[in-house]
Amino acid sequence: MLAMFFTLSTALVSCREVNEEEDEMEMESEEMEREMDNDMNDVGDDIENAANDAGDAVENAANETGEAVEDAANEVEDEVDGNDDY
């Protein structure tokens, strides 16, 4: 009777330990998945910010180029009209 009680209690304890390990592994897996999702979101945000910065840089360069061309055209017009300060 004692041997049967010992065997039964050992079996129940070992099953509980396996279930606890499975639960821990599942929780760790879910945590890793959340971290990966957060990392992917961060990467996506970084890419979006870089694209916005590149677009702003191109727009600023186009504006500066347009202003330089306009200034050069005004200089040529002043030279032709004889209004040049030089």
C-alpha cells in the first residue's frame, strides 16, 4: 500500500512539474514574440523617420536651388538693364 501511494504521488508530482515547465516556456515564447513585435515596430518607425528626413532634405535642396537660379536670373537681368552695382 505504501509502495502504491509513493508511486502515485511521484507520478502526480512529476506531471505537475512538466506542466509548470510548459507554462514557463509558453510565457517565455509569448514574451519573446512581444519583444520581436516591438523591435519590428521600432525598425518600421526608424525607416519612416529616415524617409521623412530624406524627403525634407530633397525639398530643402530644391528650394535652395530654385532660389539660387532666381538670384542668378535677377543678376543677369540687372546686368542687361544696366542696374548692376559692379
